[in-house]
Amino acid sequence: MKIDKSLFSFKLFYLFYFGAIGAFIPYINVYLESSRGLTGTQIGLITSTSLLVSVCLMPIWGIIGDKTQKYVLLVRVAVLGSLVVLYFYHKALVYPAIILCAIALEAVRLGAIPMSDTIATNYCHETHGNYGSIRGSGSLGYMLAGTGLGFLADAFGLDGPLFAVYAILLVFAFGATLNFPKTTVTKEEKEKNKGSIGVLLKNKQFLFILVVAIFTSGVSEAALTFQGNHLTTTLGASASAISMVTFITVLPEAFFLAVAVKFMHKIGFKNYYLFAIGTMLLRYTVFSLTSSLTLYLMVSVVHCFGVGIGTVGNLTYIRQVTNPLVLGTAITSLNASLSIGKAIFGYCFGVVYTYSSSYTIFMVTLIFLVFAFVLVLKTDCFDGLEV
């Protein structure tokens, strides 16, 4: 059986790159507090500032990629740029230097993801490949590296392993890009693309999916940033419960994404979105009502269906309703919109948590999910589309 080298290289890249993220992002705030002595306010400022800057810069990656069609080169620049910034981040001792490094790392890190998504989505569209299996490799890498870093930190401390593992996995990810396929564009697509960047903002189907993404993935991710608080403070569970939830949600996600396209093909775009949002409604309804940790963990398994919307569903949909020559701009715009939505909801949920409880956060999340469900139910934006 002949191996598709390009498809294999995509899976390796996502495995290593998302593994690098999984071994760094969940632990960096702990490192900043324990090793650099930063306060919660200082860490919060780093997080919010990095997010704001990255949202502003993210569409630029897409515009440059669409104009030059050098998506593979941009992925490599982003990975190498991350390695350079990572070195200075590890050496940074004072707060101004740390916050500058955090902003720079976020800006280059978020450039690699939409560019690689653009290449992989185009490739799968042309070859009838399975993007879900590629993205599933990323979920698997995130889980394995994140878990492994925890064991290394227990054995050797957090300082050394945190940056070393991130750097090593980035080097492996860069190596995987050497077999990425080149982007090809037909003359017909070039002609069709005239003025299409401006038209993108007038594309009803594209704007529709941005709204759906914000009120599903965006609001859910913001609510889940308080999951640890809910488990340890509200439910009184130990810190190990956080690891249990991560394992229960990410492992099924890695396997489901491999078959998500087939599932969507079988029942159709619209029905899949309704099904996935329905499982999210079930999940947050239980979260809002139960004080049982066991029930909380059991219902968390359906997380994989919601992730199918945020990754395979949205990217497959966008590939069909937008011109290939602005796909990079479309995907970076989607990611930027999600970041903005997550930031807004995250702040609001923080206020809710301060003056009410984590239960209330989940109840508010339900309201937005109901809105998204009705929006999908009533829309005609899925008509005529095939997975």
C-alpha cells in the first residue's frame, strides 16, 4: 500500500505542533508565577495583551498568504520565529521583557495554525482526503505532550522541561513541513478572485458561520476556562479532576475527528450542526444542574461533537463557500473572530463568577447555545452544500 507522504506529513506536523502547544500553554502561567514571581494581575495583563495583539495581527498572515500563495513558507517562518522568541522568553527575567516575549510568541504561534489549516484544507479538498484525521493527530499530540510535561515537571521541575519540550517539538514540526505539498491555483480561480477580498466581508454564508462559531465554540471555550474553578471550588474535587476531564474530553476528540467528515457526509451539514449543538446543550444543562463529579465527567465525553463543529465542520464549510485564493484570509478571520468572542465572553463570565457562581456561567452559556441552535435551524446557508 502506497503511503501518501503529504497526508502523513500533515499528521506529523499537527501531532508535533499541537503537542508543543499542549506542553506549554497549560503550564506557562504556573511557570510565570513560580519561577518568575509574577502576580495574578501581571499574568492576566500578559494574557489579555497577547490575545489583543494576536487578534490584530492574525488576519495579516492570511492576507499575505493569499496574495503570495506562499502558505508553506509562512508556516515555516512562524515555526522558526517561535523558536527564536522562545529562546528570549526563557532568558527574560524582568516583567517588560516577559510581556514582550509573550506577545511575540503568541503572534507567530497563531500564524502557523491558520496557514497550515489552509494548506491541509486545500489538499484534502483536491484529493478527497480526510482533514478530520489530520486534526485528530493534533488533539492526540496535545493530550500526550501535555500529560508528559506534567510528569517531567514533577520529576525535574517546570523551568527546564517547559521550554525544552516546546523547542524540541517545534523542531520536529518544522521537519514535517518539508513534505508539505505546494499550493496550486487555476487561471479560472485567479480570474474569479478579482476583488474577492472585499467581497468576503459581503459573503452571507461566510458571515453566517462566523456568528455560529462565536456562539458555539467561542462561548463554550470561554465557559470552560472556569472549569477548573468549578471542579475544585464549587464541586470540591481535587486538582486531579482537571486531568481526568482533560483525558476524557481530548481522547474521544482525537478518534472522533478522524470520522467526523464521514459522519457529516452521511447526515448532511445542517443536521450535523444541529446534532452537535444539541450535545452541547445537553452538556451544559447537566453542568448547570448537577453537583455530581461522576455525572459531570460522564457528560463531558460529548465534547468531541462540539469540537467537530469548531474544526472539521467550519473549515470544510468555509472551503466551499469562499474562493480558494482568499481561504487564508477567511480562516484567519474565523480564528480572530473566535479569539475576540472568547475574550469578551471570558471577561463577562469572570464578572458572573465573581458575583454569582460557576453554575450561572453554564446557564448563561445555554442561552447563547439556544440562539445558535435556532439560527442554524432557520438558515438556508447550508442549502446546496455537500460535505
